[in-house]
Amino acid sequence: MIFNVFKNTVLFFVLMMISCGNLPKTKDQKPKPENQQPATYKQQPKIIVGANQIENYLPLLMGKKVGIVANQTSVIFKDNNQNNNTPKYTHLVDSLISLKVNVVRVFAPEHGFRGTADAGEFIKDGMDIKTGVPIISLYSGNKKPKLEQLKETKKYESDVSEGVSQIDVMVFDLQDVGARFYTYISTLHYVMEACAEAHIPLIILDRSNPNGHYIDGPILEKEYSSFVGMHPIPVVYGMTIGEYAQMINGEKWLAQGIQCNLTVIPVKNYTHQTRYHLPIKPSPNLPNDKAINLYPSLCFFEGTNVSAGRGTDKQFQIFGSPFLDNTIFNFTFTPQPNEGAKHPKYQNVLCYGTDLTQTENLNALNLNWLINAYNNTENKSEFFNAFFIKLAGTKKLQQQIEAGLSEVEIKETWQEGLEIFKRTRSNYLIYK
């Protein structure tokens, strides 16, 4: 009897201990070993673009006549959080005018000041309705600011002065996407050259490069220089526009080797491996992060008879043509006029191709899509057009694809040039 009572008592205490073990821990309890702690994720510091660091460049503008190279991406974020999907912002031009900066002229790149024009569309000079500031196009026939747009012309032939300055300082603020054939870096070259010739200092408000995490592609050969590729760099060069400006200066790529009086306002909390969501699309046919990531690879199709999705809602996220083998390419789309593509390639014509919207983000150029399209088109002699060589910056890429080389074999021929470029690039980096 006594034994049974003792046994039951012991059993009771055992059960109590087990139950207590399942109760929530009190503050006096020892923490779990490190390998048993709940996973914690360190929050990345917010990226702060150059334009948001007003205190660093406003003193350089006050009391001066200011020119600004800008488009719809040239904004100051109100919440200072560029990673927000729905950011609040004001345009740089509006912000500076409200701060009593004397903005006398705006220069607009391809796609215009508000960023709504088609690729390659003729853009006229005009006036910003909101501010009344004159707008000068840096596309179409006037890719480089003219001296008379920067300085007043001489009143008399005998006048030996350089002319009175219409602009005392130039500000450059454009969101780049890190591909050689994206023309904003060509605009940068011409603005730097014009400023150097007119002895006008240039301030660059730097922004993150969404494709700044890798370097890839053939190096442009000098004889194939054009507005879609001016310098001996690979297709993807892994630099912000501020870093790239330093390279243009340092390598003396401007006319006669002149150099621009350059100041860069760097991005805070950015590295080349920092993933960056563009809160504002940089051009009409790059509507989202996926398109921007695929753009360096798919833009090669612009030099072929294959559509890269202009005239759809998946620009640079799909490709196809009426001439691709529909037993291999079973995705279909029919281009229609839309924003950024008033007359798209194959308008109202059914195209066979591939949908890439669900692909993993690229860390290198993908040539297999281009190679597969060439290998499975109806008439290979009509696949490439003259624009392809300008995009590639060399004749070799087309020749290699026509000769049947694989992606691996083609990329092997790039390596020596890429290693030389990386060494040059390292001299001008601002970010890790």
C-alpha cells in the first residue's frame, strides 16, 4: 500500500516535470545553443542615390546658372527608400527650382524628358509645361550639346572672348541599366565632351546599376563604334554611370583626349552585388526588373528578324518571330501598338517563340536563346541584319553563330579581352 502511494507520488512528479518542460521559457532560463536559435536576417541598409544627398551638391549649385541632363528617372525620393515598390518622389528639376536653384536648361536623352518616346523616335526641343524651363533634345540630330547652348556666341568677329556663359555648371542624373547599347552612356560621353570644351564643370548624381553584378560579352572594336556602342568595353561592364564617367575621363576617350571637370556624388550603401529594384522604369520597353535583367541578352534580337516583345506587355521578357519552328517554339504572341512601340515589328502577325518571364535572374549573358533561334529559323540568310554588328560591336559574334559554335566556345574567345577590361575597370571603381 505504502509502496503504491510512493510510486504514484513519483509518477505525479515525473509528469509535472515533463509538462513544465513544455511551458514557455521565463526570462531566467538559459538561451538555446546558437545552432538552435531561430533564423535571423540582417536588414540591408537602404540605398541612398546621389540625388537624395542634396546637402552634398546644393552648395555647388547656388548662385549659378544650372543645366540638367534628366528624364523621368531623375527624382528625389521623399521616403528615402528606393527599394519600396510604390515610392514617393519629386522630380529633380522641380525640387531644385523649389530650393531657388536657377535651372536655365534641361537636356533630355533618348525617350525624351518624360520618357515616353519610342526607341529611336525623333525628339523635338521644347519647353517643360510645369516649370517653363527650355528642353533640348540630346537624341535625333543633336546628340551633343552645342556650344551656343552652353555659351552665348560672340557679338563681334573681333571679340576674342569665349562668350558669356549661359550655363555655369551641368548636372547629370539618369538611371542607367548597365548594357553597352543602352544609349545613356553615349549621351554621357557627349555631355562630358561638350562640358570639357566649354570649360563647364559636370556633377553626376550617381545611381545603382541593376546589372552591375557581372561583366560579360565581346569587347567593342573601334571600327564598329556608333551611338549604341562608343568605347572598347564589353556588352555588360559592371559599373555605375559615375564610375563609367571616371573611366571616360581617365582613359581619355573624349575628343583630342580632353578631360572633363568631374564631380561624382556616390550612392550610399551600394555594392556591385547589391540587388536593386528600379522604382521607375528607365524607358518604355523596360517595364520591370525581369526585363532589365534579360535586356543585355535579348537586345541582340534587335539586330535580327526576331521580335524581343515590343508591342506586348512582356517587352524583353519574350522573343519570337513568324519564321521560327513552331514545333520547337510553342509560345505565341501577336505584337500590337502600345507605349514605346507605335509600330512594333510583326504588328498583327502571329509569332512563335519563348516566354522567359519565369527564368532565374541572370549572372551572365545568355547566348543560347539567340543560337537556338538562328538554328531553327526558316531562312538563315535573312536572320541577321546590319544592326546586329553595331549591337555586338564586332563581326565575330555573327560569324561564330553562323559557323555553329556553342555558347561555351564563343565565350571562351572573349576571356582575354574581359580580363584586360577588368584590370582597367578596377582603376575607376567607387564601390566594392
